[in-house]
Amino acid sequence: MVRKRVELLDQGTPRPFVAAHGDGRALLEPLRGLTADAGEVRSLQARIRSSVQQLRAGGASWAVIGNALGLTKQAAQQQYGRDVLL
């Protein structure tokens, strides 16, 4: 995939990407890492949403949830309120 994009970029001038990164092989490992990290972030976000739903269903306030997340109660409610099934 990276090689194809590099080839497309290489067709035009100037070639800042090709000049800086060659054929793009040096970027494959960081791209794989980024893809893996993004998957982990999505998984953690889903776990957080699930925890917030459980806490709200159990009667926890937005202030308590916000505090656990390092957010204000308003920020927690704005970010996760629409995910909560009451």
C-alpha cells in the first residue's frame, strides 16, 4: 500500500516525499505500529464506554465518572452521555 502511494507521489514533481523517504520502505514499520496502536485505542475507547454505561446504570454521577477519567463532569457527560443506555 505504501509503495503504491509512493509510486503515485513519484509521478509528479517536485518530489519532496520521495526525496525524504525514498521508496517508502522505511515507513512500513511505523505504519504497522500506527495501525496496531489505532486498534488498541479503539479497543480501549470501547472498554471505557462500556464502563461508563455500567457506572451510570449503577447510579454513579457524572462527577464521579469525570473524576475517574480526569475530566470535568460536564466534559464526561458531553463525551459519553449519548452512549449511555438508560
